[in-house]
Amino acid sequence: MSSSAQFPSLVMIIRHGEKPGNPSNDKEGGPNLSVLGSARAAALPSLFTPDPTAKPAGKTPQLDCDMTAGTESQFKGAYGSSKLNAGPSRFPTPDFLFATKSSNSSSRPVETITPLAQALQFINNNSAFKIHHHFKNDTKGINGLTSEILKTPATYGGKVVLICWHHGAILQLTKAFGVPSSQLPWSKWPGKVFDRIFCINWDSGKASLAADYQQLLYGDSAGESS
């Protein structure tokens, strides 16, 4: 956890789910997730939902999902508490969700974390819990996002933030939070990688990065957590 409420306790950054076409080209294949990307989106709540031992009692991280047909850019389904106990979540539950602003070429970041937002609405009994998606996938948008989070400690200090972004700008976004280039695992995010989670904390008073693994779908990296 952060040693100061000046910073969030944790900022997590993920790439949107899989897409049709060339995975290295965000403008190819249409604006929506592929079937595999939709599967990743549906599985994400299992990483971030609360510890089953936490109050209120009776709500577990193993959620039932009654999927229904919806528009191609909107998740529709009903979550309920399962009787299964899958143990505590692997990652902290986000207090805030951010995604890249949708455009004609992509609404994939919003689509990817919409099931998670729906699950958190159910768990928190808070229909107002939402995805913030007003920052564009450019330098101005990245600077605006990081400035809002880092310069508004009254809102984000000590909180957990999850951001879903486009892979071509995630390294720039990470550095904008203050992470040194020497801590980045790559100089360029690999086009075929969809299963990493960047975890940024300020425990030492300076931004520090750990790269972790989702391990959600068949074919995801089996690398051990950082």
C-alpha cells in the first residue's frame, strides 16, 4: 500500500482484449472485440472481485453470469452470487475504472472492462459505479489522465485504479505516472500480448512498476506473479 495518501495505493494498467485481424494494428479489424477478446472481458471480474470473507457476507468472487444478447459494443447480462468459493481475488478490487475514449476505430477498451464494471455494480450495490472514458489515446489524453489521478489526492489518494488502454500507448502512459524507463519490460509492447497487468505503486514515494500476469484464458502466459 502507498505510504502516503498523496498517491493512489495502486494503479493497474491492462491492454484491451483480443481483436480481429492483425493484433499489432489497433486500427485493423473493426472497433469491437473478437470472440476471444469478449471471453477475456467476461473473465476479468474473477481477478478483481472481493475476498469472500469480507463483508457484506454472502457475496463471493465466483460470479454467475446470465448472458443475454446486446449491441455489439455493450455487455448485457445479470450477475448473481455463486455458492462456489474460489478464494480471495488475485488483485485488489478497483475503486475507479478508466478506459480509452471510444472512437470510430475502437471501442475495445470500454468493452473489455464493461463486464467488470457490471460485476462491481452488483457487488457494491451501486448502480452509479461507472467507467471513466473521456481521455483520448494520444499524448494530450495520457497527460490529462495521469494529471487527474496524480493531482487529485482528495479523490484518488490511497485508492485502487484500473486503466484499460491501447497497447501502443501503454508504455507512454506508464512513464507518465513516473515509472522509469529502466523498469519497463519492453521498449515496445508486443502486438500479440494481451494478458499482462502493469501494477504501479508509490510505496517508496516514487513510482515503481511490477509486471504481472492475468492467467485467465488458455494460451495465456503461465509466468509466475511478480
